[in-house]
Amino acid sequence: MTDKTSDKVRVVIADDHAMLREALRLMLEREGDIEVVGEAGDGESTLAQVDALKPDVLVLDVAMPRGNGLEVAQRLRRSKSGTHVVALSAHVDHWHVSQMFKLGARGYVNKTAACSELVRAIRAVTRHHHFVSADAAEHLVRDLGGEGEARGRLGLREREVLRRLAGGMRSPEIALAMKIAVSTVEAHRRNIMRKLNLHSVAELTKYALREGLAEL
């Protein structure tokens, strides 16, 4: 049975890099009002940890195997878990930030931000406030000028198809991984190219790299 009598903010850390989880645990536990009660390295184990431990806050990496942060946030919102989500990501583009908030996150912190920003985010969301780290907020404001609007037209499935295309996967592989028909993948690819006014996989890959959807 989970002990809910402590006055400390109970936190689960979800990130697929064990060294980063350990560093975050050590940093957070130096704060007198925060207790790290669990860790997870992929989406499925994150959901299991939240279900078992009922933490106050989930520090959630946006890019993880077996269910990325977007999928985890969406499932937690549907389950009405009551756990506040603080997204932790290397990507601070308009789409990632806005999408995580749409899916129920209350905080968004760049992985390159000072540790103090994550602490502030955790404390803010437990008070039912929103928190965006300074550099992510700067990108949001800059993208409101118009370019972010174009990016935002891509749906969640289209973003996932684009990410996999940029990673070198072929349509049949993407269809198998996403459990959709090859014809659906092709339709997504045509829609992506039309929306972004791009005309080849090479252009899509360059765009995905620039937007943080893929890595070299």
C-alpha cells in the first residue's frame, strides 16, 4: 500500500537513460520537499509505475521506447490518474510543447535548462499552475509569428510517420511498427508533403532533423 501521509511531493522519473534518471534523483532528493518514489525507462513501465505508486508528479521524457511521452500523457489523461505531468525534453519546438500541453502536461522543461527549473516546475504543477522553461517559452513566442502554425497542422500520426521516414524506415516497416495499413502510411506521407510543401524523402528528413523529430 502506498504511503500518502508524507508532506513531500512524491515524484516518479521516466527517462530511457539510466544515468540521467540517477542524476535527476540525486538532484531532486537534495530538496527537502521532494521525494523520488520510482523510476521507469520506457512508456509501458512508466504507466505501470504511475498506477502502482500514485505519485503527485511524473517527470516524463518526451522520447522513450515502448510508448513515447506523448502516448503516455494521452493515456494518463484518459485514465484521469490525478498525477501531474512535467514533460522533460531536448526538443523545445512549438509542436512538441503545445502538443504535450494539449495532452494534459502542466509543465515543460528543456533538458538543457538549469536543474532549478525542473524543481520550480514540480512545485508549480503541484499548486495547479503551469510552467514552461525559459528557452521553451522563447520558442513558443517566436513560433507564434507563423512558422509554428504550419508545423501545427501535422497531426500526431503524421508526426510519427514523418519521424520514422526520417529515420530510414520504409512504408511497410512503418505500417508494421504502427499497426496500420501500408496504404494508410502512404496517405499520411502524401498529406505531410502537401502540408509542408515538400517533395521528397530527403526534404522530409531535413525538415524532421531541423524540427527535432529525428536525430543523425
